[in-house]
Amino acid sequence: MPTLRIALAQVNSTVGDLPGNAAAIRRWSRSAADAGAHLVAFPEMMLTGYPIEDLVFRNSFVQASRRALEELAAGLATDGLGELAVVVGYVDADGPAAISADATPGAGRRDASAVLHRGAVAATYFKHHLPNYGVFDEDRYFEPGDSLTVVRLGGVDVALTVCEDIWQAGGPFTAARRAGVGLVVNINASPYELNKDDVRLPLVQRRAAEAGATVAYVNLIGGQDELVFDGDSMIVGPDGELLARAGQFTEELLVHDLDLPPAGAAPNAAGSTDAAKPSVEQEIPHDMAIDRVAIPGALAPPPERRTGQIAPRISDEQEVWTALVLGLRDYVEKNGFPSVILGLSGGIDSAVVAAIAVDALGPDRVTGVSLPSGYSSEHSKDDAADLAKRTGLHYRVEPIQPMVDAFLANLSLSGVAVENLQARVRGVILMALSNSDGHLVLTTGNKSELAVGYSTLYGDSVGGFNPLKDVPKSMVWQLARWRNTQGEPPIPENSITKAPSAELRPDQKDSDSLPDYAVLDPIIKGYVDHDLGRAELIAAGNDPELVDRVLRMVDLAEYKRRQSAPGTKISGKAFGRDRRLPITNRYREGL
Amino acid sequence: MPTLRIALAQVNSTVGDLPGNAAAIRRWSRSAADAGAHLVAFPEMMLTGYPIEDLVFRNSFVQASRRALEELAAGLATDGLGELAVVVGYVDADGPAAISADATPGAGRRDASAVLHRGAVAATYFKHHLPNYGVFDEDRYFEPGDSLTVVRLGGVDVALTVCEDIWQAGGPFTAARRAGVGLVVNINASPYELNKDDVRLPLVQRRAAEAGATVAYVNLIGGQDELVFDGDSMIVGPDGELLARAGQFTEELLVHDLDLPPAGAAPNAAGSTDAAKPSVEQEIPHDMAIDRVAIPGALAPPPERRTGQIAPRISDEQEVWTALVLGLRDYVEKNGFPSVILGLSGGIDSAVVAAIAVDALGPDRVTGVSLPSGYSSEHSKDDAADLAKRTGLHYRVEPIQPMVDAFLANLSLSGVAVENLQARVRGVILMALSNSDGHLVLTTGNKSELAVGYSTLYGDSVGGFNPLKDVPKSMVWQLARWRNTQGEPPIPENSITKAPSAELRPDQKDSDSLPDYAVLDPIIKGYVDHDLGRAELIAAGNDPELVDRVLRMVDLAEYKRRQSAPGTKISGKAFGRDRRLPITNRYREGL
């Protein structure tokens, strides 16, 4: 059996940064060659970044992607890496963008994978299954490919596939079995969701069985806007054995030697017995065509055996914390912001966001501002100062009362308008400091508060990035406690243990307005994340009165949001969930 | 030939308001019956409103839609309208929502049309072509139907189709020819775009030729979030003759008698000569199945001939103005807001928004606030007061200087931070008044300003609805001049003729920072709306230096927006365009 040393480059990429991404590919290809690899695979859309969304409709961008691919192939040869087979994702096109029904059907854009070898593009494959749910809109952007590309490399047949191709039975993996390949390379941009790693391994195992071949799965890492990619790259044998696995959220090269059946000898090639056929999960509409390409040259057998690690899985709290840190860091770095600023109330939410920011950027790029009012308690100010001291961030105090008083002296306001005014004066101050110093403003409202509208529009909602927007309050506490067990505790114990309060009126507590978070969060999850109706929530065991109360709060919060903020929705494309409700919607379970 | 009197109900509907929409259907069906119609057709998704977006994933909503359809059928019979054939759009389901790849393939949601007759659902049809471009995401939400429903009504074969089915050649209209139908009913939710009526008539004519049948096209009217539906319903003969056409943006019943070929005698039925075959614009992948349903009862021939109007088309300015008025009115009414509030600067943008608001809601539901600073000129204050007097809206003056001074006394700010501070103090005041009185806050920035970032985040961008967000500045002036020719001029002449200024520093003029709007707007249109790159814009005849300057401004504005406002994009789902660019995007034509 030929031995193929493959390298999975679990690396970061930036949307639109063709030169930067190409440079990263050259750098990691050098490492792969140095490790003696015959083939290195990069994630989906590595060259362009993922997701490129409407950039796909800009002809100049698509042309630039194709040009960058050819320059990259040439550059790799210049680097002396021409003999390494480099699998890389990019955007291709074989017609005008299918932006409307007027466009010629059959033309369009391709989510593509290429094999670069000896200075040229040796083979290409176009993604067959296009996901169009959750955070994915690929039916808008791409036309599906309908043939499988099989590359013969050093006597082994290798099939190319892209991401969603592995999430659906039938199609490329069935074609790969028919083609009798020894290896399927699957390049991914698969976003993080809590415990997604529990789903991935069984999925790759099912597909390896379907193809009757080893599967090499490589995933992106890094933050891109509201998405975070978690890596979790792996190699699984045709019998389902996990042979190697990279870490979560880590940038690394996973190198592993595979003894693979020579081309033509694969047990599942056409002509083999029916008994080897997989149990396929769905009806397959039609067989894909198979395009075969031979890559010239023989494989030098590796001098010694190399085995990739099988990285252990990290805890839920570490997963979420790491995703939040990486998401924030990449949002700041990919945008090129020098620093971040946030208001510090002394409460748990701003403390956790500050700790995330310091973990992401270091204390020197984080400014925390205490913005006390007449209602701020002494412990709030103390806890904010304590947090600043523990984390080492830049700290300043800007009392808001003189500005609040100026508004109150000139406008006749009462009740919630006065509460909101304080939050808005804080927003104006943070924005003024952002304008003066170029900071990105961080927002600190958690998902529970946002869902029930316990937040001030244009007040504490001011900011360009909110690490907690998809984190329920119960999880905020859990994260704080976990983080404090990792080395020096950054978060004051008092911020964790005290009863939460917005401190917008005397002696205010969250519990005056909201149910206990332990019962609130599951109802929000059902109603907002899982589209459950009132009857289903009650059937799931939630207290009927509480369900009515919470649904009313969520619906009312949506009403208030649309009164003053355009198209504001509680949960966007965050952590694998894209919620799109009509704004002026009369169908309410709670009102 | 049998004579069929058909009524097209070009009416409004509200997303999620099942009882309200059902009541409207019963009311308009009564009018159709009173006019002697045999068949009345309502728009796509009339019963649920359109678009329902993620509501489709809520099982309780889909069940409520199906229940409402059955109750509606029964209610029509109770009303004595059981003999009238009522064609109505709704959401149906024949399986769990296809929310992810894990869902059973083949199951899902249907964009459906039903014929209600004698108290029951007599026939249903599922939309075949699902649009997934521009403002449409129907591949996310629906599963395509693959059979054509043909209803025999009074001896005439009538095919049911939905919206996009008419925008693509092949599919249902080819099947309708094969089925030999005399009439195709096409129900729509087709959003307004400038001059879309110029496209629709030739489209319906092509499809009538394809089907070899008369086509009855009925479209929704009304505003729904960022979309406006413009009606433009029509009946076109198989020879392409326009037989009747409703007005634009009007709620009306278009009643027209059609002499139609009896079933089996249609010239294009299976077995007729090939010469009658249409020239089809694309390859048709497969023939749709044909389901035939007979509606019992004979048609009473109409006592006298009835011919629908052929409404003339309105001017471009009237089209846009009417769309803006209708869009705002329905946003306010469908949300149930009591009133609106906006800042009046004396400039053209806020004057036009105020005039639109007064046209939409009447002066008593509109409050204009003059918010002068130390930099506000006398003419600005006079022009704002003049506008208030002309339109009769509620007017108040709230000087901002005391609050601005309080911030300046406590923070050390200079330059653009001071300019922005003034706009933000105005935003805080408008929000305080909104909180106190329940007004919807209107934003007044035009598309040109927003695109180049000539606007303050959390300042003049505060508000829940912006009628001008998709209107370039040149068009704002054009609209103002046009509106002033319609009866008493609401807009002060001085607001139209004076040089535009933000008045955030002494003697500031837009022209200090921006190119002339006459050259700016075409570049914005090319870059933002049409995805043209730098080279294409220059090739189109724009001055290269100007192109570079404008692209840099647009790119820089996007950078500034993402620094402090989450996911803010310059153009959303407004007037038939849905732009979705990655936020942290390094591919820039202008930076």
C-alpha cells in the first residue's frame, strides 16, 4: 500500500484579504513540506475568507480570487514547494453571477476547491451540497457542482469535497465509493456551536463508511463577524476509527501518515460486491459524474512513521470562553481597530466582557470606564475599580450626574424615560471617547436581558460588538466562575455573588422586574432559539403563568425595539443561529 | 365559449394577523360576489401576510394558518358566499420544517394557493419556482411543489400558480399549455422597485404566450417592514393583449369578464399541432405532473358585459412618493404606533420626511422638534417653523446647547467628537420624548449621506424607521419639487434651494466634505447597488479621481459604522434590494 503523509492546515483566514490569506497558505505549506507531507489541505474558501456573502456578486472580486489562485500556484513553485499537492478553497465562476431570475440559468459562482501542483492549478472541484439554513445562504450565492473530482496522487485516488458535502448522505460520498477512492479530502468552514464536536465525529464516521474510504476533514479556525470557527479537524478511517484530531480553536498543522489502497484496488470500486454498499440515509436523485485527474510524480516514502495527535475535548465552559475570546480578538484584529472601550458597572456582565477583552487583546488595549450616577452604590464603584486592578486594564471614572441633570433641567421627564436617560448619557460618553481615540465600543448586555428588553436602546446597547449577545445570564455566571479557576481570578467575587441590578433608580434589583434567571433562560431558549409556541413550552414542563409572563416580555421588547431601532433583532448570526423574524409582525404568542 | 367573471382583489395584508387578514378576505369576497364574479383571487400569502420569514419555522404558526384557512372556507359559506370560487394564498406544510440538514429531506413548508368553495378547501397548489435572490429567501423556507393544479370551474380549466412561477420560463406555464387550460391565475407578493411596472407587463405577455392562455395576475399592495408592494394587477390575453389593469398602490377590486375556451377545446391542449408550441426561454428539466380538480356547479352567465379599467401609469416621482407614504403608514399602523416624532433642521431631508409623514398619518399624529444649537442659522429655525405651519404638524423647540455644554464641561473633546456630540444630544432628546409619549422616532438621513458616512451614529441615525434610507439626495430634491406641485406646497422653497449643511460647526456646508450630489449619486449607485468595481466605474465614464475619493469615503464609512454599531449596513431589504456584505471585510476598492 502506498503511504501518503497528509497535513491538515487548521488555520485562520480573513474575508477579502486575498494577499494575506495567500501569504498564510505559502507559510503553512512550507511547514507542511518541512514535515515531509505529500499533500496539505486548507479550509473551505481559505483564499477569500468565509463567508464572503454579497462580495460574490462583485465581478472584480471573483476575478481577483481566480487571479490570486494562479499567482499562489506560481508562488508555491517559486518557494520550491511545487511537488507538494496543496488543496485550497477559493471562489470560482464559470458565468455571470446569478443575482436574479433574469440571469442565464446554469451560470454562476462556485464554492470551489483546487489542487495546486508544480506551479499550476492541477484540478478543481465545485461544492455539490449548498447549505441554505441557519447561518448559511449558499443557494443565493453559488451554483452546485455536479461532478466529483478524483485526483490520482502517487498511485492513490483522492476525492475532493467541500463542507456541506459531508453533512448530507448521497452525492459526492456515494460517488467517491463508486469511483473507488482511497481518501476523501473534505475542506470546511463549519461554525462553532456548543457541543458541535459531539456531532462532527459520528458524522465523519458515517460518511467514511458511505465512501468506504478514509476521510480527512479540515476546518477553519477564527472569528468572522458573528461567527466563530472552532477547528476540530480530524482523520477517520473507513472503519470509523478516529486516527488523528486537532485541537479546538487552535491554529495548527495536523500531520499523519496513511497507508492507502492503490488506485484500482480499493475494495469498493465499481465491480466490487454489493455487500460492501453502505446503508444510505436518503434517496439519491442521480449519480454524479466523475472527473479523473492525474497528478504527475511519485511519492517519496516517509523515512519514519508519523502519527498525528488525538487532541482531547475541552470543557463546555472553556469552549464558550475560548470562542468568545477568539471572536472578539478577530473582530478587532481583522477590522484593524487599535483598542476597545467599555463601561464598567461593577456588575457581572461588564466584568466578564472586560475579562474576555483582556484575554483577547491584553490589558493595554482595553479601557474600562466607570460611569457612576447618583444611584450607583459604593460597592459598584469599588467592584469596578477592583476589576480594573485585577486585570490591569486602563481605568477612568466619568460621573454622569452633571449631564443627566442638564437634560432633566431642560426636559420634563419621569419614570422609565429618566432611567433610560442615564444609560444614554453613558452611551454618549463612550461614543465621544471612541470618536476621540479610535476605540471599538464593546456592549455588555447578555442574551437574557436583550430578549426580555431589560436594556436601553441607544444606551447600554451602544457599541460595535457584544461578546455576550448570544450568552444567557445563567451561562455568564458559569463562565465567570470557570474563568476564576484558571490562574489569577480576574473577576471580583462580589460581582459574581451579589444580586444583579441596573442601578437606574434607588434600590433597583433585576428580580423586581424579571423572573429568576434559572427559570427565565430555558423559556427564552425555547421561544427564541427553538421557535416553540406557548402550548409547546407549557407541555415541556414550564409553569404556564411564567410562560405567559416571559412571552409577553419578549414580544413587548420586540415592539419597543422596532419603535426606535431599525430592524433590531435579539439574535442574529451568532454561534450558528440566524434568526430572521418579520419586524411588523402581528402573530404573537405572548401579547 | 363560457364567460367567466373574475375579480382580482388587489388588497393589503399584515404579517401574522390571521384573523385580520381572514376578515379582509371575507369583506372583499362579499364585494366580488356583489359584483357578480364567479372567481375572486387574492395575493400570495394573503392569509398570513408576506414575507413571514422565520415564522415558518414555528409549528404553532403553520398550524394556525391551516386552521384559519379551513375556518375561512366555512366562514365564506356562512356569509352566503359558498358558490364563489375564492383563490387565496397561505402557508401549508406536509412535514416538519426543513430548518437544518438534519431534518428529513423531502419534508417542509409550502408557499400555497387554495381554492375555497362551498365551505371547504376544494383544491391546493404549491409554488414551484422559489426565488432566492434580492429580498427573497424562499429556498430557506419552502419546499417547491412539483405538480400543477388545474381546476375545472364552470367548464373552464383554470391553472393555479404563485408569483415567481411567472418570472421563470418553463415549469408551471409550460405545464399549463400541456394541460390545455383556458386561464392561469397567478397570485403575487411582488415588491415595488422604480419602474418595475415596465418589466411586469412584457413578462406577463411572454408567459401568456407560453401557456397559450389568458393570465390573471394579482399583486399585493401595502408596506411590510422595508418592502412596499405596488399592486399593478392585470389580465392579459393569450395573444398578449392587456385586457384590464388596476392602479398602482391602490386597494381595489378589478372585475372583468373573460370569454374562455371550454375545457378540452383549448387550442394548445395535448394533441394539438407542434406549430402552436411557444419558444421557451430555457431548457425545461422535467415536466410537472398535472392534478385535476372539478369544482361543482354551473356558471350563471353575467347579465351584462363588464370590462375592467386599464389604469394609466403614474410618474416616477409619484411612484416613489406614494411608495414612501404607504411604506411609512403601514409600518406605523401594522405596528400599532400612535404617532411619530422627528427632528426638524430646516433642511431638505427632514422637511421631506415631515411631508411624507403628514401625507401618511395626518398632521395630528406627527410631532416635529426643532433642536437648535449655537451653530444653527436663523434661516434654519425659520424654515423649520415655516414647514410646521404649512403642514400643520405639532411643533416644539428644544435648544440643545445647555446639554452640549454640560458634556463639554466634563469631557475634553475636540473636532468631529464635538460635532457628533451635538447630533447625539438631539438623539437623546428624541428618544426621551419617544419614551414619554410612545412616538415612533423617524430618521431622516438620505441614502447618499448614509453611504459616505456623512451622518452621526447614535445621533441623527437614531430612529426606528427612515423613509429616505434608500433615496439618494438628488431624488430627495426631485421629490420635494414634485410634491410642491400637488396642491398647497408643504415644503418651504428655501429648504429646497439653499445649499445643504449639517450645521455642526460654523459656516459648515456639505460641499466642504462631499462632491456635488449630481456626480456623487451615480458612483454610489454603481458601487453600492450594482457591485461595480473601481475599474468598471471608471470605464462607465466617471472621473477616476472622483471614483477613488467616493470609494474611499464609502469604505471608510463602513469601517466607522462597524466600530460602534453592530452589523449596520447602508442598504438593507429596501425597495427590492437586499445587500449583505461581510462586516469585517478586507477587500476594498476604495481603501
